[in-house]
Amino acid sequence: MLKTRIITALILAGGLLAALFLLPPQFVLLLFVGIVALAAWEWAGLLKASATIRIVYAALICVPCLLLLAGGMPLPLLQGLWWLAVVFWLLLVPLWFRAKWPLGNGMTGWLVGGLLLVPTWAALALLHQRSPWLLLATMALVWVADTAAYFAGRTFGRHKLAPSISPGKTWEGALGAAIGVCLYGYAVAQGTGHLAGATGGMLPGLLGLLLLTAVSIAGDLFESLAKRQAGVKDSSALLPGHGGVLDRIDSLTSTLPLAALAASYLLPPAA
């Protein structure tokens, strides 16, 4: 299993790098649509939809992404999507964790799937448009958080973070994720020269990194809750050793919209 997991991870990493830096931008955005379509197909599976409905739902999720792409991705519309996602993750999801509302297969489940995936596609598109390096750095932040949380939790974990949702996660792991992300952010800022030119000191940047870390953990937990309610371990078996696409992008669905929203206000438009 470990060998399969490593091989799949290497293939995914190589494919991502090749896509980001070698493919024409429009092809990359269409690739992102394909990824979102697979994730939508898996989400419909968590809602216990039939095979036909899963395909239809995946196609429907692609429609707003393709319309945004065809319309030139107007920034105010993208920002509106990201604001909806931010409100969902920062205000509604904490209440969801407390109440453990069931997704079911009614309108709520379908709408939540769209709210997870369409803003994520828009964030992938905007960050890649600004710079493939910016998108890669943002995704790497999530990977650093996941890796640091795993090792810190495995080494020091004693206090459960959300035992009824994901018993393996601990507060020590979350603290390890926060420390890892802050160190990563410092290294990136130092390496790119942004640290010397930072206005207002390091505090705003550190607070932003901590918020992204917390949101990434929320994304992971939310998908864990959805899988637990569906009675499955993985969202699918599309990725040998890793489960499904949703299992790989769960933290990204919460983190990327927030990062893209910040980038849309703080960074200059792409040339």
C-alpha cells in the first residue's frame, strides 16, 4: 500500500508541475474543470446518488466554470463567489461541526457541493492566471499544514480535536500545522524578498497564515464528516493508495477561495 501511495503521489506531483508550467493557460484551466468534475462526481456519490445522477451532477458543476471561462472570468463575479465560500467556511461550517447537520441527498447537499467546488475552480484559475508559482506556493502551504499536522499529531498527539468526526486529528497536530505553515511562510517571504518590503511588520502575514491553516483543517474535517455520514472511508478509488480526488483536495476547497480573495485585493492584476 505504501509503495502504491508513493508511486501515485509522484505521478500526481509530476503531472501537476508539467501542467502548471508547460501547458498553455487555457488548457490548464480546462484541466482544472476536469478535476472539479471528478470531485463533483465523487460528492454526488457521498450523497448516495445513482450512477446517472452522479454524471449529470458532475456536468452541471462544470457549467458555471465554463461560463466564467468563456466570459473572461470577470473579477467582481469571482470575488462574489469567494465571499460566499468564505462566509460558508468561517461562519457556517463551525456551526455545522457543532450540530453535525446531515447532508442527505436533498437540495442542501447539492448546493453545498457547488459551493465547495465552483469557488475552488475559480480560485485555481485566478491564482494560476496571476502566476503558476503563486498557485503552487498556495497549494504547498496546504501540503505543509497536512504534513506537519500528521507528524506532530503522531509524535505529540494526546488531545483529540474532533473525535466524533476524525478521531486521528489532535490539537497538537493542529499546533504543529500552524508552526509548520508559519515557518514555510517565513521561508517563502525571505526567499522572494517580500519580507524586507513588508508593511506593518510580520504580524498581519502571520495572522493570515494562521487563518489559512485553520481553514485548511476545517476543509479536511468537513469532508471527513461527509464521508462519515455516507459510511465510506474514501470519496472514491480513483487514485490508488490515496482514495479519491476529494480526498486530495478537501483542504484546498476551503483554503484556495480565501487565498484567491486575498490575492485579488492585495496583488496587482496579471500582465
